[in-house]
Amino acid sequence: MVKQRILGVLVGVLAALIYLPLLGFLSFHERARQEGLVFSWDLADITTAEPQRTLLPVLGMILLSALFAWVLLWVSARSTAIAPGWPLFLAGATLLAIVLLATIVFPTPVPNTLSLSESGFLAYVVAGATGATTAALGAVLCVIALYRTRKPASTTAPAP
């Protein structure tokens, strides 16, 4: 049972650490387009464009979040090597801890994408950690995990 829980912890934390920069990549580039900037994937080249809201990164964020939650639900329900609910809870708790840590470390609003891009890969992590999507998904995963692992209420048949 201890091995199952440790594996559940590892799967949950690793999944959250993969999800966060991917979401940050999409939200950073979507935010940059709203500011009229277009960055290359490695943040080296910058061009200006008409500020606009783009559909592709928004759809990417939706699909990435849905895929992330589905994979964690699938692993938690199907794998016998992992304690049920642990990947969900630990992924959600990790995301919430990162959001809280980012709020403490960056108490002022995140700067514009141009100044944020100077930090390289960290820009994607900051963009992912300071977004509302990360906090919402973390909370939902924790609630689902707690709901799935709770003991069902025993029902006794009424005496005739």
C-alpha cells in the first residue's frame, strides 16, 4: 500500500510539473497576441502585430486541461499499481501550491509579456502559475479526488 501511495504521489506531482509549463506556453502566447506581440517558441524573435484575441491558444488551453484531467482520472481508476485518488489529489495540490507560491513570490501583477519574456523558460512557468485556469483545475482535481476516495455511506434497509 505504501508503494502504491508513493507511486501515486510521483505520478500526480510529475503530471502537474509537466502541465504547468505547457499551459504557461499557451497562455503566454495568447496574452502576447492581446498585447500586439508575436514571440517565437523560444522567445528569441519578437515581432509586432495588431492586438487581437486568438482562438488557437485558447482552444489549446481547454484541450490541454481536459486531457490532463482525463489522463489523471484514467490512471487513478485503472492502474492497480497506484493508490486510487492519489494522482488526482497530488496533482491538484501541487498546482494549488505552485499558484500560492507564485502569488507570494510575485505579489505585484505579472509584468507585460515583453518584460516577462526576458526570463526565458521561466516566463512560461510564471504565465502558467499566475493564471486562473491553474488554480481552478487544481481545486477541481482535489475535490474529485476527495469525492472518489470517500467511503460510501452505509444504508440499512428499513425494518418491516
